[in-house]
Amino acid sequence: MSTAVFASLLLAAGSPGFAEGGALDAVVSQIYAPYRNGTQRPYWSAPIYTSQTQQLIRDWEQVRGRGSDDVSETDMLCDCQDWDADAFHVDTISRLFTGPGRAVMLLRVWQTKGDHSNVRLSLVKEGSRWAVEDIGDAAAGSSLRSALGRAMSRKARR
């Protein structure tokens, strides 16, 4: 075996992208499956979040009550209110491992054949599963966690 081939095998074996890329793709597929099969529910109630983000969502739900706000009025997973389930699909733009058990994925989410948005998922490995720590709009810089914080802050000021 040549030195170059051996070196590339060592780099690939040690790279979390090589070992965990398929697991991240499976998480993305799980997250977006409801949009393709018509069983979509409010994105904040999906079982995809880290324990910390789940707690933040529970806190927000208690404060929010029955009212609506920026978090409940938009769908940050697809940046959409309407979509075509037959045309809906997700392309991975990039996948970056930012540390042990941490990754950021940029996705192009196609709501219809001609309309898409770019979504940033921050993921953390909790135990053996990857979970969403935060969702963001790749262009505007907004995120679920910051929107939850703003919504709770506004409610507290009233």
C-alpha cells in the first residue's frame, strides 16, 4: 500500500464526518419525513431536540399559554407555512463537525418545485443519538433558541 493511500485512510478513519455523516443524514431524513408524508405537526413539538432545547420549549409553552407569537407563527424547519408534499425535498449544502459530538448542517429545503429556503441545523450528540440544539435561517441569522428567548422576554414585560 502506498504511503499516500495509507495516510488518506488514516485521515478518513479519524474524521467524524466520515464516521458520523450517515447518522446526520438519517436525522435530517427523520426530521423532514412528516413534510413528505402529510403528518407534519408544529415543529417545536417534534421529538428531535436536545434535552436543553426541549426544556426551553416547555418553558416557552408555559409562558405563551394560548397566544401566538413569532415562534408559533412560522415553521423554522422549512421556513414555510405551505408546501407541496410531492415536491418537498431537502439537499445538504454542507456538513461541518465543530467539535466532539457537535455538528452544523446547512440545508436547502425545497417547499415546492420552485421555492426553497436555506436552513442551518446545529446538532449535538446526546448519548447515541444526534439531536437538534438549534434551528436557524441561514440568511437572516435568526434561530429557534433566540426566538424563544425573545418571545418569553416580551411576555414577561407585559
